[in-house]
Amino acid sequence: MQRKDLYDDETFEEILERLGRLTPETEAEWGSMTVAQMLAHCAEVQDVTNGKKLKGTSLFLKIIGPIIKKVVLSEKPYDRNIKTHPQYEMHEPEDFSRQRDRLMDSIRTMHALGRRETRHPLFGKMSASDNGWAMYKHLDHHFSQFGV
């Protein structure tokens, strides 16, 4: 998998263009989330990267955080149907337009904040390069799940 950076203007525009191709009728090629649930999931992950609190993190997750970070930052694509943090699980129906706009706003917020080092609640210190790659990889994973 080619390592890209969501802070890069070309990559940022690519992600927004792919997001724009999703419709309420877009169906998943695998997995159980609807397109609206996927958008809500991605927005929540993006919001935590932007500084939102991650709630309900067990001691076990904190201990294995560095291991998860290695998977997140590797160039190996994510496996399908991989387990996620409980805050990122979406079980209720979601409104497509609201969640698409929320995700778009969150991606734009990250880009506007600019390249910066952060402290992730599970992964610890994340360089700007790590953040840009991790968010691109996650969005690419789910956009590919829905064929865009």
C-alpha cells in the first residue's frame, strides 16, 4: 500500500472527491455497516485524532495501544471486519447527509490545523506524518469498502 499523507493537498482533495462519490444508496462490498454508519464511524475516528476525548478505554486497550499503533502505521492494509474501539462502533441508523457533512468538516479541520505532532489517547505521541498517514489509511480502507 502506498503511504499517503492527508495533510498533502493532492491527497486531501482525493479523499474529498471520493467522499463526494458516496450516496445514500452506496452498498458495502463487505462488512455490516451501512454507508451512513461508515461515515459516522470515520467521523468519530477523525474527531478523536482532532482532539475529541476517547471514552471507555480499558486498561487492556491502553496496554496494547502500542501494538495497535504498529498495525495502524504499517503499510499493510487493514484486514476486513477488524475489531474497533467501542466508541467507534456504530449500531444505530445514521443520517447520510449529516454524517457526510460531519466527516467532511472533520477532515477539513485536520487539514486546516496543519501538520502537527499530537498525543493520541491509545497510541501516545503521533508525529504529523503518522497522523496524516493513519487518517488516510483509515479513510481509504472504508472508502474502498464502499467501492470509492
